[in-house]
Amino acid sequence: MKKSSTMLIVLIGLIFVFTGTALAADVKITPLGGKDEEFCRLDRAMVFEDPNGTRILYDPGMTVAGPSDPRLGKIDAVLVTHMHGDHVGVRHNKAPNTGACGKPDLSVLAVPNTNAVNIALAKKAKIVTGSEMPPFFAGKLKALGGNPKDSVLARFGATKTVGGVKISTVPASHSNGLSPGLIGGDLGKAMKAAGIGGYVGPPTGFILQFTNGLVAYLSGDTGMTAEQDRVVRGYYKAKLAVMNIGDTYTTGPAEAAYVVNELIKPASVIASHANEAATKGGKVQPGTRTELFRDAAKVPVHIPLSGRTMSFNGGGACVSGC
């Protein structure tokens, strides 16, 4: 009886250790920008890795060097917030670290397929989008010999699960025209001549719910919205935000800081979409939008230096790499 009791205590202890380890596991976030250890003008892309190994690529844009980019590794899902070329990837660099931080290499043309489609096809990954975008991606996948069912719809309020990570879309205030170059053929030429683009519905942001409890808001390109308060904070209770700060096309640094400070109120935020060579030698340059945002935010602001992996716990705090 005594031996059985001892074994039971050891078993309970092991369960506690392994459960505690699982709960303590962190989400890894790696920016894939134009220059290692810098935050550059066209940097958008990030890879989110769940503790269970699921890897999600967010807005591959123009700084991921196509499917052969060695930084990608395994990708289970590709997220696209909207169809603008700097997010979906109408062009991209030929290799990591080509070009300058303020003037990146965009020598590889990806139309009419897009960088996002080419990566998803090569990696056998899902493309998760909202609005009216899924039929476009399904058509591209089918035309290239892929599975159109790998284009997955998640409209506002819906949640899809990929590898244990829950993916939802939330409203974004921006435009979302489909370039005629992505349509191609005579129809694309006629639309270009007329100066019009295709309609693929409104743009989106994303909510990611990871297995360690972390809830992250990925803003995409957006202005201030009531949903950032009522939905992102009120319902999903996001603890980490990836926030665009670039001005003109999105919230500027002051507006983005207001969103973070008064609407979302996360534990921490990663700056994104600055539209500038924000750093030099890995340090934020004075007078940049990135500096203004960092100084105005009331929570820790983490700068997405390309290739540097940051780790976040379930509460949204950075525990390494920041």
C-alpha cells in the first residue's frame, strides 16, 4: 500500500510538472523584414509559432523572398489582411538582406499569383482570409494545381482553427481594391485602362488565440475603430497587439498610441508598418514615427527587428528577445 501511494504521488508530481511546462510555454514571433536586425520601410511579415509547433505567416508582403526564403521553415497557414501589394506581395526581394533598409530590393515579380499564393502552394499551407477574398485565392491555387479548399474563409465573428490556433477576423478601416495586375488577361487590361480595381470586400484584422492562452490582435492596415474597444478588448481581451503606425495609409503614431492606450489596452505592443527606415544598427532613429509611437504608448513597445525572435507568455509579456 505504501509503495502504491508513493508511485501515485510521483505520478501526480510528473503530471504537474508537464502541465506546468505546457502552460508556461511561450509563443515565438519572428519578423521577416528586409534587413537582419533592422526595422525597415516595407517590413510587414511575421511568423507566429505556437508552443505546439504550428507556424502562421502574417502578411508576407515584399520582404519574404518567395517560398524558398530559408527563414520560413514550415508554414501551416498564411494570413492576408487585404489585397494591397505591400501585404499580399506583388513583388518581393530575390533573397534576404538584398537592397537597402530604406530602398528594398523588389526585383522579383509575383503577379498575377502573389507572394502569398506562391508560399502557401509550396508549403501546402492554408490561406485564411475574410470578406470576399477567399474566392480569389481559391482560383489562384486551382490554376496552379493546388487545392482551392486550402483558401479558408473566416468572416467577422467567425473562428477557424489551424493546428490548435484559433483564427478570427475583425474589422479594419482601410481600402481593399484588387489590382488589375492580379486579375490579368484582357479583363485586367481593360480594368487598368479604365482606372478601376476589383471588389473583394472590406479589409480585415486578425485575432489569434494560442494554446498557451495568449490572445494577439493583428491590426493589418487600419484607422481607429470602435471595434478595437468593443470587440478586440471587450470580447477577445487581446493582451498583445501588432499595431500599424505608418500614417497617411493607416493610423499615425499618435493615433496608434491612442488605440493602444485607450481602446485595446494590451499588456504590450509590437510596432508595425512604419513606412520608414526606423532603425539603424538595431536602434530606433530619432525623429521617426517609430520613436514617436514608442514614447507615446503607455505599455512596452517592442520593435520588430528582422530575424530576431521574440517570445511572449500567455499574459502578453515579452519574456525573451525584446
